[in-house]
Amino acid sequence: ESTLGAAAAQSGRYFGTAIAAGRLGDSAYTTIANREFNMVTAENEMKIDATEPNRGQFNFTNGDRVYNWAVQNGKRVRGHTLAWHSQQPGWMQALSGSSLRQAMIDHINGVMNHYKGKIYAWDVVNEAYADSGGGRRDSNLQRTGNDWIEVAFRTARAADPAAKLCYNDYNIDNWTWAKTQGVYNMVRDFKARGVPIDCVGLQSHFNSNSPYNSNYRTTIQSFAALGVDVQITELDIQGGSATTYANVVNDCLAVPRCTGITVWGVRDTDSWLGSGAAPLLFDGNGNKKPAYTSVLNALNGG
Ligand code: G3I
């Protein structure tokens, strides 16, 4: 196959990208995105600050722009993200305790109800673990009680039973890291107690401080063995090594429950890291980089 999405589909997987509503008027961008990818994540437009700028007043203008572009072009959509310490609107940042807990529940219900039946998988909770030590990150949500994550997942299941429900985080790619083990233990506990969780999102932002490690395949296999899907949700590799990109793809392909890969942007100039990082599959002129070819070849089984 000659595109990423079609090549991934040969094994029943998807290949996605983050899409920014503000770039949908750029035809060079949309041409590549439409041709290559069959899953879309809104880069910012479905986040808490975007969708509920004032408490109880939801705004889906930009989220719907991304959603409609995707669906009109035959793509599925991942939802990102419902409960997160970051990109909270000011009114939410000012809340605590039971009122914050209720606001979280109301937010999940409001957004999931709008997109009910339309989203392949939601990142219900994003980045709840601390960068070191293996425990929870301190945040206003965490201070509402340790059960906030399972409350978010139970709320989400009731709001849209058709969506897969994911826990999504960065630096949980290296199996030996305490953060990975912390998330693994949470997922194992959720499965044991019947807390509804369907998938783990490995963001997979690889750079010199958190490089790709060959134990990545062990991480994917270990989460999958708990009975959840694994999705690579925000892949980018600083420097854009073609070899590392191929390794990531091959590690996903080696695990049946690794169901898809999303890169976090289309061209290097679209990356949150800035184009100097050259972390994506297309250069700023829209040309395919060596990493593109190595990903396509890996997806095609070679
Ligand atoms: O839209 C405003 C614009 O109106 C304003 O003039 C400008 C001035 O700073 O800011 C614009 O918003 C920025 C937004 O991106 C859209 O470009 C925000 O400042 C900026 O903080 C925001 O960054 C996003 C970041 O999440 C915020 O946490 C990145 O685009 C986005 O790629 C990044 O994505 C995250 C995932 O959601 C979670 N995992 C990590 C990943 C990378 O940080």
C-alpha cells in the first residue's frame, strides 16, 4: 500500500495524526493529512478549556471543525481529553474539593454527550502520574481524592458506552521506569475491580531525555496482557530517526492488541516542538522524510 492509513489497515490497525483547526485552511496541510491518515485527534480543540470556557457553557465550534473534517473525509476520531490538570479553564483552576469533582463529572457528561456514538476512543484521563516515583501527580483533581480517576472512567462509560475509554500519558514507554509501573499497577487494579477501562495510550514523545528503548515492546505487551488495547497516541521522535520510527511501528505490529498509531502533527512545521526538532514524517515543504518511508515499509511488512 502507498499511504500510511492503507498500509496500517492491512493488519486492522489505523494510522492517525493530530489535526489543528487553525490549519484546515492550508491546502498543503489538508492534502497530506487527508491522503495519509485514517484517524484524527484534535490537537487542542476538544480539551477542557476549549469545550467549556465558562462553567456549564459548552463550545464545540472548533472541536466540531476538526470532527467534521475528519468524518467528511472518511476518518475516525479519537477524543482528547476529558480530565487533565493542564489546559483547564480559569473557572476550573479556581475550584477544589467536591465542587471540582462535580465540575469534572459535569464536563465529562457534557462533552461525551455532544459526541455520543461518534468517537472511537476517548482519552478520559490524561497525564495523572508524576514524572518520578511512580505515584500520582499532585493536582487540583488529585486533591479531590485518589478515586478521581475511577470516577472519571465510570462517568465516561455511562455517558457513551460505545467509546473505548483510555488512560493516556507520556514517559510510560520505558518498561523499567517507575512511572510506567505506577500506571501499569493502576490499570491492573482497575481491571481486577471492574473499573471500566479499555485502552492505554502511550503518548511516545521520544527525545534525548526520554529516548526510545528496545523494552518498548515489553511495555506494549505487558499492558495488553492486562486485557486492554494499547494505542500509540502522540508519537514524535526528536531528530526524526528513520530507524527509531521503524522500531516503534514494528513493536506495535508485534502485539495484536496494539491497535493503532497516531503521530502528533503532520509536518515538522506543525509540531508543538517547533520545526527545529524535525520530529515528524513530513518536512515543512510537505516532502516525505526518510522516516516516512521507513514507517510505510514497516507497515507493509518489510
Ligand atoms: O490559540 C492560542 C492563540 O490564540 C494565542 O494567541 C497563542 C499565544 O500563546 O496561544 C494559542 O494557544 C496555544 C495552543 O497550543 C494552540 O496553538 C497554547 O498557548 C499552547 O499552550 C498550546 O500548546 C499545546 C499543548 O498541548 C498545551 O498543553 C500544543 O499545541 C499541543 O500539541 C500539546 O499537546 C499535548 C497533548 O495535549 C498532551 N500530551 C502532550 C502534548 C504535547 O505537549
